[in-house]
Amino acid sequence: LQGGVGPFRRREPSRLALPSYAPAEIASMAAVQLLEAGYSLAPNVGRRSLEAALLSTWPRDVIALRNAHLARELAQRAISSRNARLPLGRLQGSPLLLTEPDLRLDAAHGLASLAEQRRAVRAELQGLTGMAPLKAFLTQLEAKVEYVARG
């Protein structure tokens, strides 16, 4: 009905074109969002650290697809990581300061990359004995998800 029938014609645009931001710009947006939420970055953590966290967490195709939305997610992940890292007693009285462990860039945690997690899941799946139908289903599902994600 939305096709050519007069009153049922689609009124909104079928595709919304949003600006594409570079990873450095997304990191800057995340820094502003953190500051607006009352958080500050430790002296050794800056926008370059936020950019490194962005690039290590999401592959470039996901960054291009989700773009500015990742600024909010990056900020929320850093805050959640800080809250999970600190014990409740210290959490309530400590300053709202984000450090390298909150961005998961410290040596103890390494780079918390979704791509690395995907590779680990694939390797674990391949290591399972039997389960050929499950392996085939998950491989097809992954291909479909990648197809949809690429548009």
C-alpha cells in the first residue's frame, strides 16, 4: 500500500544520510560525553587512548556502520568497567576518574577486542568434537549477520 496509492504513499525518507566521522572524532565525542557526565580522564589517558580503545574494540567496518553511536557506547563501557573494577565501598567515595584499566588498555587486560573475542569463539567452536549441524548453523548465522551488518 505504501507504493503508489496516493494517501498511503510513504512520507518519510527511505534512507537517512548521516555524516561519517573519523575514529579521532568519535573519540573526541566520547570524551565530551564523559565530561558532561561528570567524569574526568586520568593524566595518562587522553583522546588518543579513547581512540585506541575504539579501534581495538570494534573493527573498522563496524565503526563505519555505527559511527557516532559508538561514542556513547565507548563512554558507557568505560564507566561500567570502572564501576565493576572498584569495590562498592571505594566506588561511592572515589572521584569520577577514568584510568587505563577502565578503557581496557592496561597490560593486565590487553586490548579487549570484539574481533579477538570472535576469533576465540570460532576457535572454540572448531575445537568441539562432533556437533556438525550446530557448527554449520552457526557458520551460516555468522555469514547472515555479517551480510546484514554490511548493508
